[in-house]
Amino acid sequence: MLYSPTGELERVGEGKEATAWRDTQTDVVYKFFDLRENGHLGQKLELRADEAHGCAVEYESAKLPDILDKLAVIHEAGGCPTEIVGLADTGDFLIAKQPYCLPYKDIAADRKRAVEKAKAVMPTGSYRQTLWVVWALGQPWLLGDLHTGNIMRDHAGAPLIIDAHLGRIPEAWLHTQLSLSHAIHRAQTWRSTNILPSTAMLTEGSDDEL
């Protein structure tokens, strides 16, 4: 299925969702997302009611549209440039490609810089896991799972997000979770103006303005 006219292909990794191959001549990485018979394709984030936290984020099975959204959001939000190639002729793999990236140097510092490049905002409160909100494709998204394998550097040395788990934010949650509303407003403003509003500026407004 995978063919390069240069004959210089090497397997560079395998994760929960995809297997990655690098064309060493072009320095491009091809990711093969395994589409299962039941339609599942990786995982996504989803908000659930939680007595202790009000709401919490859990992992749920994703399907093809969810992964297509994820790849598009990573690209638009300032993560690793990502191109959706399409489905394999056999129909059982989604193929995407990215430029080959280099390892992180300091995971805490590099994650912070990569998150800032994506203009992602961390909401206050506890959601059972570390969570950010990012504005892309005209709407807000939950962003998480930024472990060591998902933070790398481009060839200029700039840290960036190469993969993550994402999820949609139902509007109903915004009426009860003000911290999410505030984070969304900050992320949207940051995206549109390139200026991140302070938390203090948001507390002066009414909820109807968010």
C-alpha cells in the first residue's frame, strides 16, 4: 500500500490511532489511521456530568469525521502542518501527512510554547485531566492528551503540537460551566486579535457578553 519512488521509507512509530512512516528523501511523515470494522477510529474527548467536579472530560471512541476534524484543527490552530491525503483504496486506513519533526528538548517548556503557538487556553477548575480550549474552524474545541509523543519541534527549533485528542463543546455546558465560557472567550479573542485577554478583564463583563 505504501510506496515511495525513492525507496527510502522507514517506520518511525506506532500510537493508539496510527502508524507513522517517514520518507527520508522528502522528510515527510505519512500517518495511517486504522479504521476498524465497527467504524471506530481512535479516541476523542467528551464532557460528562461529574458530582465531584461538575463536569469531567472522558475518552470516547472516535469515528472518521472526528479524526478529520482533529487533523484540520491541529493544522489551523498552529500545530504541525497537516494534510489529509484521503482513504486508502482498501478503505481501511485514513492517510495524513506532516513534515518530519524533531524530538522535544524540555517537555514542560516545549509543551508550554506549543500550547501558546496554538493559542490554547487552560480553563480554571478540575476536569479529571489537564485540559485546554482552542478556537479553530469557527468554533471552540477541547484539547488534551499532550503527552511527550505529541509535542515535538520543527526544523527551526520551534515546539509544536503534532497530535492530540480533541472534542466538541456542547453549548448546554456553557450555561453551567462559566470557566469554560471564559476560556472560550479568551481563546477566540486571542485567535482573532492575536492578543490574549487577562482573566481579570473577563470577570468585569456579564455572562451574556461571553
